[in-house]
Amino acid sequence: MEQYKLFDAEYKFVSLIWDNEPINSTELVRLCADKLGWKKSTTYTVLKKLCERGILQNREAMVTALVKREDVQRYESRAVLEKAFDGSLSKFLTAFLDNRKLSIQEAEELKRIIEEAAK
């Protein structure tokens, strides 16, 4: 599960791949220059590192993700919950919703999610 930990720049990089995969590595270099301001060498260094960690795959100059966005998001959200809120979902929600008004639709959606999780 630790393999899903991504630093901010890595997450932005992998997000480009999730949004465009499969993507040719040459096109990825162009996209990273446009969206992240990266040089070609930076793109290939990060790509190599994430391939070695089993996050990405680069075969015949075609880059794809080996992990799903949802799995990384799930890992990251659980890590924040554990680190900042002692694993307490109620503490997290209290802090998150402090001084924030929910729309009726948001409140209904949260109720539905909680009800489904309680089953």
C-alpha cells in the first residue's frame, strides 16, 4: 500500500497520464512542459522513478498507469485521516465542515454515503 504515496509533483505528473493514457513519451514531454513547466530531463527522471516504484509503465515509448487514481486517492485520504485526525472520520468531518455551509444536495449526498457505509 505504501507504493501509492505520491508527492505533490508526482501526483500532478501521474494525473496527466491518467487523463491522457495511453500517452506517447514524446507527447508526455510536451504536455509536462506545457502544464508543469518541466524540462525533458525532469519528465524522464520522474517517469523512470515512478516506473521503478511500480506506479507507471513505459513500454515501447507508450506510458500507462499501473495504479488507479481511485486507489491513490483512497490511500492519501486514509493517510491524512490517520496522521491528522487519529483515524477519526467524525473529527475529520467536524474540522472540514467548520464554518462551511452545505447545500441541500451536498447534505443529501453525504447522508446517502453514510447510510450506504453503515450497511
